[in-house]
Amino acid sequence: MLEKLKKIDYGSFYPFFFTLLFILMLIQYPFHSWEAFFYNLFTKFDFLSKSQTEIVLIQLDEESDAFLHETYPYTYASHMRMLKELTKDKPLIVSYILNLDEPESEIDTVYQTEFKSVIKNYTDDGGSFRFGTQIEEVLGEILPPQDLKDIGFSPAVLFVDKDFFAKDEVVRRATLNISGEDTLHLWITNQYLQLKGAEKRDALSFRGHNYNQDNDVTYSLFRYAGNPLTAQGLEVIPFHRVSKGNFPKDYFKGKIILVGSYYQSNPYDAVLTPFASNGPKASKLAVHANIIKALIEDKTIYPVPSNVSKTIAVFLALMLAVFISKLHPTQGLLITIGAILFCFISSYLLFILFGLWVELAHILLSIFVVYYIWVPFRAIEEYQNRYAIEEEAKILKRVDHLKQNFISLMSHDLKTPVAKIAGIADILRVQYNNTADQKSLLDNIILATKDLNNYITSILDLTKIESQNLTLKKESKDINNLIEATVEKLKFEAGSKEMNFELELGPLYPIEIDVVLMNRVISNIIENAIKYAGPGRTVSISTWDDPQWVYVKVADNGAGIATADLAHIFEKFYRVKNDSVHTIKGSGLGLYLVKYFIELHDGEISVASKIGEGTAFTIKLKNA
């Protein structure tokens, strides 16, 4: 037993120990600002919380002030006229969330009495009416005027997270009960349910309800039915339009009506919401409406106990540690990202489908901690495994460098004697009277040295490419001039095979190119057409342009290239293998270099071919 214990590699357990220690420390700290961020995000994108409950907001605002020539909270005469017009349309429930003043004159008292009479007639006719009162820190609850108290009132309080949770003064919770008294939201909910033949509910019947002992308040998180910043899902109408009867018939019939103020100039009329936790603020009246909708349709949120999310965080951390310890760091990163996405999406779906809120901060931070603890350990292990490979790669790189230097030096040294041979052969051919056989031999020597020189040049270019020493020397040039010069140079070679050139060169503007390299490109493609098309064929060369590209097309009506070979012709040292081209000399580097030179100019090359019909190369160069 002792021998087995001695053989255990305890060092491999250090990362697990550190992981567990860090996670246990991490979950001791609340991350309310993070939780608030995720809660707000889920609320914004809660597309399943749409409501069927119809609520209309009648707003006292700057527009109504200007129309009525009055200021908040308006005279009882205006309220009496508005309520008369409103109740004619038989709304289901009407609530006044306003701080009405006591009458200041006899005429005010008369209109207040008429206002109260309109309310009584409305309630006698089966409607429900309620005042919503505000509660201020200094003044306490602001009650309705003395003669209107008997109509009935309930506190219309918005619970802001001021000294609680994220402490950002955002409304996320519906206040259900204050000191044993149901709030206006719960009162309207019960009236609505009763009128619809459903059972009444108390504050404790809503899931996710919680009691705050310090404030003697029962509240619950709720789901917004729409964006209150735009009054989404709500109908809004100015006070003065209702008072003048300027609305369609049955516009208010069977609906819940909230009457309140929303002045752009008054910050007290607005409040922060999850839709914009840092501003702008939304109308309090719209938030009241969203709370009522959530309570009527039982769309409150149940917060999963934080101990559950902490347990999930520890479990996921240990599971992730096991996976990362056995996988490559890149795979570990992918699993980490996958775990984060899985947790985020799962939490979001639980929120919008079932109204469950799982705290995410501890879970996501645990995943990050595991990754950043284990990555260094895995990196060290990977480094040890790769060290030998890297050393071997260094040796191979040195060998490759020596090979390139050798090829480069050899090619340079070969160019001089090849040039001398070509020069001597040319002198012998031109300056001496040679027999036909001697002239033929000299022509063969000159042709062979030309082929050898082209091959050496290709090898040198390849060496420059692989050592990344090839740079462009651009100048403005008309591509048509290069084509014409190349065709003129190759006319003799084409004529020896009874081949013809057809040129259709459109007018082009000069473009920025490396003239030497582009000459190589054009020469190579035309020479290939002469070599491989076959005697008596035609080589067609055309150019045109558009605002973005200059196009060069070189086509022949020769033997064509097999489909199997087309995919490989631009590869290094690749040559088509068939009997017809077996005797044609070539290095297999020409088209590889052509493609490289064109791409060095940010251009493109493509090829199309059919056996027996011919081959066409199309070059695209930037028209600039």
C-alpha cells in the first residue's frame, strides 16, 4: 500500500487544489453589478413576454399644458370633463396616479364635487376606480384630497434597486404589499381577475415573492411586457384629447386606464429600467402598466437560490479542470468557450421560457478561473513536448537555408558560362560561313542555352520567393504595350509552327505594375500556348477593363488540358503527364511563378479548358 502511495505523482494534483481553492474563495463574493448586467440583457431580449392585457395611458404632459393653458395637476374642471368623456366609453378599470391638490376656491370645490359624482356614477355602473398614492421619504404617503379619500386609494410605489442588489436605481421588482396593504398594482390585478371571473390573489401567491423586513415590503421580480422607453405594447393618449372627446368610439372600452403625468422636463416622472440602466429614463406610468400586466398574467420571476448557482459553479469548474488537463490548450479553449455559451444560453432560455433567473456571474467567472489556472500548466507540458520538435525544426531550417544558398550561388555561377556559350554560338552563326548542318547545330546550341537560362532564372525566382526577398518595383504602364512587345518577340517562334496571333486589345489606362515580373507573366502564358496548342493553331489575346479590374485573356484552340490536371497546374514542379507533351521541355515552375507574381500584385488568375477545344487563361489586375 505504501509503495503505491509513493508512486502517485502528487504534483499533478496541484492544479486541482488551486482550482478548488480559488473557486471556493470566488463564490464568497457577490457580483451584483454583473448579475444586473445579465438580468438587464435577458429582459431586453425577452421576446416571449408579450402581453394580451390592454392598458391605455392618459398622460398629462407639455402638449396638454399648452392646449388647456393649465399646469400640473390641472383644475378639477378639466379632470371632471376628461373623466366624463372617458367613462362614456365604459373602460374596465380607471386609476389616477396623480397628486391632486385640495380645492383652492369655491368653484374648485364645486368641480371637485362633480368630479367625485362622475366617479360614483362610473363605479355604480360596474366600473372600478382607484387613486394611486406616492410615498416620499420625507413626507411619507401623499394621500388624495380629503373629500376624495372615501373613493379608495392604494400606494403606487415603484421599487428601485437603490440600497439593494446592484444599487443602480433600476426598477426590476413589482411591489406587492406595503405594511400589510396591497399596492395599486395588486389591487388592479385583483379587480381585473374578479371582473373576468377568476380568483383573487394575495402577495404571497406570486412565485418569487420576497419580504424585505427593513422596508416592510413584499415584492417580486417581474417580466416587462415591452420596452417602456417606447411604451411598447401600450396605448398612449394625451389628457387634452380625452377631455375634448377626440378619440375613436370604444377606444377605451373594456380596458385598464392609468391617468398620470409624464413631463420630459420633470425627472421625477421617469425612472431607470433594465432597457437602459444608465439612461435614458422611461415613463413611470409605462412601468406601472408593465407591472400590472405581469401580475395579471402571472409573469413574475423566480430567482433560483444563489447556493444552487454556486454549486453549479464548483461542479463545472472541477469538470472543466478534468477536461482541460487531458486536452490540447486549443481544444481546452474551445471547450471553455463552449461551456460559457452553454451556460449563458441555458440561463437565457430558463428566463424567457419558465421565468427562472439563475445567477450567472459565479458560474462564468469560475469557468474563466479554471481556464487561466490550467492553461499555464498545460502550456508548460506542451512546451516540454514541443521543445524537441522545435530543436529539430531549427536544424531543418538551417539545412534548408544552406540548400537555398547553394542553389542561389550555383544558379548565379551557371548564368555566366551559359551566357558565354550563347554569345560564342551567336558569333559563330553570324560572322562565319557555316554549312547548313553547322548552322542547325549552332541554332540548337542557342535554343538550348535559352531554355537553360530560363530554367536558372525560374530557380532564382523560386529561391527569392522562399526566402521572401522578392519585392515589387512598380511603375505606371499600359498593359497593352507589354502584350504587343511580347507578341512581336514571339512571332518568329509562332511562325515556325505556322501559328497565328489574334489581338483584340481594348483601350486601357496605365496601371501600377512591376514591368519585369509582368513581362515574365505574359511571356510565360503566350509561350505555353505556342508550345502546347500544336502546329497551325491560333492564339487569341484580348484585354478589357471595368472600374475595378483590368482583364487579360490568352486563349488557344489547341489540345486542351484534362480536368484532373487543371486543379494542379499552378503547383510547384507540376507538369501534365501525357504523350503529347512528353517531348516538350519545361521546369514545372512557370505557372507557379505566374500565379505568385499576379497575386503579388493583388490580382487573380483563372483557367478554363476542354480536351480538343483549347485552353483560356484569364488574368485580373487592379485597375488603379
